[in-house]
Amino acid sequence: EAQVTQNPRYLITVTGKKLTVTCSQNMNHEYMSWYRQDPGLGLRQIYYSMNVEVTDKGDVPEGYKVSRKEKRNFPLILESPSPNQTSLYFCASSLDSSREAFFGQGTRLTVV
Amino acid sequence: QKEVEQDPGPLSVPEGAIVSLNCTYSNSAFQYFMWYRQYSRKGPELLMYTYSSGNKEDGRFTAQVDKSSKYISLFIRDSQPSDSATYLCAMLKGTGFQKLVFGTGTRLLVSP
């Protein structure tokens, strides 16, 4: 089954404790991205990757890092999480940037 | 002004009603138009994908694009309680590198 898999689904952490949210897709897609979704603000892109070792900032990259060492994986790293990063996070992939995106199930992150 | 505007709702209708969900946009370069359905605590799921102007039908769902008015619609016939979700419109310019531009979503509630 074609899918985008994120882990964990739920995470509560404390301010400053580094964390990683994993994302994996099995569709051989080149383009992957991370979004955060907040009430009233909709989906905002954090980072994207055009292909292996090619990443760039989206609209709200501050406080986040990403890496793309393999085509299928695109982890999101929060080096020092803060409460304003409490949000619902989605990973998405698509064949390329000009095609429709497929989303993971989401990771609800709470930073206290 | 946001590139894509969408009424957040909620839109409440009785079962069996015809539902009309809409988005307006400001950039005439958009060529590809998508509707995503997002159930609570789930990732957005691609529902409809259309190119340029015209209609596209899939079962109870019809997507309509009016590029002259910069207006897109999603119609749901014979709405069901299982249609209760948030509906997000999204758009792409379709050439070169780009990223999806999303509306903030309309919450739909279909009561039995």
C-alpha cells in the first residue's frame, strides 16, 4: 500500500529536549516536505526536499532542521523545542514539486 | 491578502443536502487545483485533482474551476454524516519549482 508513515503520532516533551520526528514514504517520490498545522493558520510549510541531499527552507523554518540522506526518509529535527512549536505536524511527498501531495497521518507535538 | 481564501465555517447541513464548498484565489498563474479532505486527527487525503477550468466528477463529488473569476468549488451531493470533515483547497502553478498553496480549510458538519 502506497503511504507516508510518520512516527511518533503523539509526543509530549519538555522545552529544550532534542527530538526527531521520522517520515518515510514507499512511493519513490522525489519531493518531500514538512508542514505544521495550527488553528486559523492552516498548513504552513517548514522545510522541503527536492531529492537526496537537497533541502531548503519553507515558510516557517526557524527552530527546525531536516536531512535527506535516503530518498524514502525525511526526518524533522527540533534541536531545542519551545512551547511555540506545539502543533500538529505533517510530512508529505509527491512525485515532484508540480504534482499533488500525499500526506502522513500527522504527529501531534506538545512542548511544555 | 492571502493568495487563497477559504471560509473556515463550520458549515452545518442535514444528511442528504447538497453541499457547496468554495475557495477564491488571487494569482492567475494557478493551473492545478486540488481538494483535500481531513478527518479529525488524520492527515489530509486527496479527494479531487483538476487542471485548468471546467468540471470534474467523481461519484458524489464534483469539482468546478472558474479561472475567469478565480473561484473553485467542490459540490457534494447526497451528503452523509461520514462527509463531516475539514475540506482544504490547494493550488499549484504547474511549471518549474513551486509549492502547494493551501486554503485554511472549511469545516463541514453533516447531521443525521
